[in-house]
Amino acid sequence: MIMKHFKTVSELHQATGFALPENPLISLVKCGGQCSSGTHKFTTDFYMIGLKKLQSGIFSYGKTKYDHQSGSMSYVKPGQVVAFQDLKFEEDDFLLFFHEDFLLGNPLHHEIKKYSFFDYDVNEALHLSPQEEKVIWEIHDKIKLEYLNNQDEYSREIMIGHINSILKYSQRYYKRQFLNRKELTGKTVSRFDQLLASYSESGSLHENGFPSVKFMAEQLNISAHYLSDLLKQETGKTALELIHTYLISEAKNMLKSSSNNITETAYALGFDNLPYFSRLFKKETGISPKQFRNQN
């Protein structure tokens, strides 16, 4: 499969057989069945938001394939690897493409980067309830109204406002999805804790340093951003914060029960930067490692 890069929305439309967009920086596509033929693997300079129900074919981004038939939202940011393969959708679907430059000068150009679901894998897509799907379609229709009418000086800001609404609703619905899957979330928290303990007990902390969020996510077979958001919803802390909490808990135990000095304790827990260890310890406990040692 040959990798292509599309700098413009028009280039993607031409390659996939869509009609040319009404605006060079944004387009709205309703496939209504067949949406691509053959195989297309590509990267772009624009964002993609889709509501889709697949009849057949494969849609993938990152390393994950999406081939199930339930209706869901997916989100792709510039630079992500995307692949279409013989896609056939249900009648109710849409794809929204908008270039990075479409957002220039608008607060959303910076704010969109805070939406971590653009870094989720496809199997972590947003699954909508019928009522939620209705809300998204209502926003879609408002964007479509501006997109197909004669665009004027207000059109861009109005469409960006509606895109912002989709993102905010998506954030809300993802939180609902986390809550509805609380049993799965609880299992992930337990597996995360067990993985940390096993990593420590195996001597990997001393040999390889403390684990990254990416490493933990890979061991749990989910994306790093999804892991952090899931843990935040369940525990109030991100994956990195939980790793730090675990390390400082271990540090407190070592400082209290062993003859290791502060430097030896830090190195044993995978810290090769003593000032960083001290700052993190004080952040977690309110006092320095030295004060803690003297106190005990």
C-alpha cells in the first residue's frame, strides 16, 4: 500500500472520488453507501471527524482497524496515518474535513489540541446513544446549511462555532461512555496497579527507570491518552500522576524502613535526576525527602 500525503482537502476529494469541496479548507461528505474503492493509506494536514456505521470494508488509523457495524464517532488529527479499504457505510453517515488553516486566528486553533480523543485508537471510538446521535446530526445540519449556502464573511466563524459544539458534546459523551463502562474501567485500574507492582518487583525500576505512560498503555493494549482519561474518570488522577503516586509511596517506605540514603533511594526507584525526585516528593507529600527522613 503506497503512503500518500494530502496537503489540501481538494486533493483528498480527488483521490477518493468525492465531489470537489465548496470551500478549499473545509468539506462535508455524506457517503450514503459506497465511500471508497480499493485501498487508500494516507496522512493529511487537516482534521477529520466522522459519524459512521460500516456495512463492510475497513477504516483504520494508527495501528488499529475499525471493521464493526455499530454507529460511532471517530476523530483524526493532522499527521495521523489513515487507511480506507473498500468502505461501504449505512445511509446515515458523514465525514467532516477541515484544514488546520481554517482555524487560524480563532481560539479553537489552540483549544482543539486539548481534546485528547484525537489521540485515541479506533477501538476506543465514541459510541453514541440514539439521543446523542440526534444531537450530533442537528449540529451537522447547521454546518451543512452554512457550507452549501453562498458563504460570506460570517460563514467561517459560524461553522467553527458548530465544530466547537461537536467537540464539546463529544467530550461530554465520552465521559458518559466511561461511566457506562465502569466495570471495564475498574478492571483497567486494577490491571494498571498490578502492572506497576510487577514492574517494580521485577527490578525494572532500577534497571530501566520508572515506566512511561506509553509503556503502560502498550502493556494494557490501549492508547496512552485513552488510558489517562479513563483513569482520570475513575480515580481523579491521570496515568502519570498514578505512577508518581506509586513511586513516592515506595520512596516513603524505603526511607522509613531501609538504610538507603536519599540518593540511593531515588536511584533504586529509577530516578537519575535527584532534584526531580526531591521536587516530586515534596509535591506529593508537602515536605522534602530529608525532612521526611528526619521526621521518621
